Amino acid sequence: MQRPPANTFNLEYLHEITNSLDEISKQKLKGVILTSAIPNIFSAGLDIKEFYKPDLQRLENFWSSVQDVFIKLLDLDFATAAAINGHAPAAGCVLSLSCEYRAMVNGNYKIGLNEAALGIITTPWIQAMMYQVIPMKHTETALTTAKLFDVDEALQIGLIDEIASNKEDAINRCKQYIRKFDKIPLHARALTKQRMRQTPIKILREQRDEDIRMFVDVVMNPSVQDNLKDYVEKLKNKKKK
Ligand SMILES: CCCCCCCCCCC/C=C/C(=O)SCCNC(=O)CCNC(=O)[C@H](O)C(C)(C)COP(=O)(O)OP(=O)(O)OC[C@H]1O[C@@H](n2cnc3c(N)ncnc32)[C@H](O)[C@@H]1OP(=O)(O)O
């Protein structure tokens, strides 16, 4: 990913990712590794500008595009791994959860689902993606407290699989993970993966319209917009301090 300054997802970037996913799914690949070309930031999540004082039509398109990306990612036949070379809050964390394996570079980085701190909530399919990786009890506490884990905590709780010394090491560990499937028939691997992931995929496929409606309702709520205003200000003012 290379969308400076923070690899955030806006509508156009989501379309680009969808096109790339369509392109790679036509190829006979062994696996895909997601990583960032931006030092210290894997992805800062959704672009807050998309849902602060949004245009309604664009907001609906935006959430529908978020759904498209995750349906495609969860459904890829081949192995997916994330070399997390920096911060991965919110949708940055969700992106890594959509992969089967996560190696995170050691450093002063945070990963987790902090949506509640912005006054928004995680959708049921995002919650399912989290509790398929870490235990339900930890998921509940993490989501309700908007917990961002440091690298050691993330390993301890199972949110990441390994700690890497740098980006190259993270990518190598991802490659090693992908090589594990060299002798496994592709269709058996793919079907097993899709069945294991059927909870978030099913929710996403069967409740798309309802999910969009709920997202729009939550985001357009005046108190949520107030929270987002404060959050955007806080991000802007960080540099001035
Ligand atoms: C029942 C169903 C109902 C459904 C209802 C709602 C469902 C919603 C579910 C949503 C799921 C996902 C949500 C999200 O992803 S929201 C985004 C959350 N992201 C964050 O909170 C991260 C914010 N960013 C940071 O904390 C830091 O930037 C970070 C730690 C990542 C990096 O810090 P660093 O100091 O290295 O860099 P800066 O803070 O200076 O950032 C660099 C520039 O990037 C801009 N930035 C950062 N993050 C964002 C963002 N998310 N959106 C837009 N812009 C962002 C930041 O302002 C800096 O910009 P400038 O250089 O111009 O100042």
C-alpha cells in the first residue's frame, strides 16, 4: 500500500484495491502479502474525511466499497499474509485480520480496533473477524475499551502471529507461512479457508444493505459527527505540539 501520508482508505483508493484484487484473483498465485510502503504506518484505517460531514450518496458508495474489498479479501483462494510494518489501527487492523497470518515489526506501534474512541461502532462482520482470531472475551473488552495493543501485547493475545525485527524479516516470515501450503491441493485449502471464515463472509453477503443503512445512520448521528469533529481536530493539532 502506498497512499501517503497514512495509507488511509478513501473511496478512490478502495476502488483501486478492488481492481487489484480482481486482477490478482485471475492469476495462479501461491499467496499474497500485504504491507506498506510508508515507514511506520501499515494503515491508519478508513479516511476520516469520508465520514466527517459526508455527502450521503458518496457515504453509501464508500461503505459498499469497504464491503467489496473485504468480501474479496476474505474469499481469496490463495494464502494471504500481512507484514505489518507500523501502526495498524481500526480498518488497518481489520485489513490484517482478513489475512490468515500476521507478522508485525517490533517497534513503538499500535494495533487494534479503536472505533469506539471515535464514537462509532464496529459492524458484526468486523467483530466476527476479530473473535475468529482472539477469544470472544478479549474481543469484547478490546472493542468496548477501544484498546490499541502494543506489539508485545498483540503477540500475547494472539492478534499477531509473530514479531519481526524489520520489514524484510516480516515479509520473509510471511513467505515462509505461504510456503507451508506448497504440497496442499489448492481447492482443499481454499474450501477449508472459506468454511472457516464463513461467519463474517455470510454476514457481509446476506446483510449488505442493512449494514450500509446502519453505517449511514450511525455516522450521520449528530453526536457521532461531534465526536468525529473533536477527533479530526486532535489529529490536526498533534503536529502543533
Ligand atoms: C451495527 C453496525 C453499525 C455500523 C456503524 C459504523 C461502522 C464503522 C466501522 C468502521 C471500521 C473502521 C473505522 C476506521 O478505520 S476509522 C479510522 C480510525 N483511525 C484512527 O483512529 C487512526 C488515526 N491516526 C493515528 O492515530 C495516527 O495517525 C497514527 C498512529 C496511525 C500515525 O501517527 P503518526 O504520528 O505517525 O502520523 P500522524 O498522526 O501525524 O498522521 C499523518 C497524517 O495522516 C493523517 N491521518 C492519520 N490517520 C488518518 C485517518 N484515519 N483519516 C484521515 N487522515 C488521517 C493525519 O491527520 C496526518 O495528516 P497531516 O500530515 O495532513 O497532518
